[in-house]
Amino acid sequence: MNSIFEALFVGIYSTQIAFLLYLFQVKKNLYLFFFLTGFLKHFIGYYIGLQSYYCNHGNACIRVLENGKQEEERNKYKSKHREGFAMILESVLEGWAFVSLGILFSKVIKKREIFVCFLIGFVLHILFEILSIHESFCKANCEQTAV
């Protein structure tokens, strides 16, 4: 996958979480809305296997873990099981990242909170790619499974 496609996917996924929260009227408190969008995006993503998928197909993980091997030669990886506190902490940090960017973007883009969530997901993914945070994630959290 390339980084732009990944960022589009993350933006769309963030939008889906935001839309669900919008249906439950969480939008009335913007801070809570953005925090829960980021928190749930990370938390749910882990439990439905998005992080394991990223270990195998993510641009940064392919670069770091497989070092140029062809698709058919690659071993399979999964995201390491993380204890509850670590998962909660990562999700809280992502929630606060959403709040920070959400408030900033909302000053420019008025009354479009769901679109703002798309932008936040997209921008954070690109930013994490540039800062090599995704590569650090791959090294720390992806473990090889038996082939």
C-alpha cells in the first residue's frame, strides 16, 4: 500500500467512527466528540485486526520488517497482544491528538465535524509516516507468526 492510499483509508475509517458518534448526539460537545473519535478509532481498530493488517501490508512495516522481499516471500506478522493499560494509553493519546487537531481545523472549517475527522485521520497518518512513528510501531508491535 502506498502512504496516500493508507491515509485515505484512515480518513474514511475515522469518518465512520465520527458518524456513529454523531448518531448518538455526541457532537454537542466538540471536545468529547473528537476525543471519542480518536480513542475509538485506535481501540476498535486494534480489536478488529486493523493493526495486524498494517503489520503485513502497511507501507512502513513492509519497509522495516521485510526489507524488500517479494509479496509471496514475506512472512506473516500480527500485532502483539498489548495489556489493557497500554492499549488504553495509546487510545487516550490518539484521542487527545484528535482533540488538538479537531479544535484547530474546526476554527477554519465550520460546522463540518465529520469532514474534520476525515482530515484529522488523513493528516495524522501522513504526519506519523513523515516522523517515522509508523516504523517505530512496526518494530515494537509486529511479531512474526508461524508460517
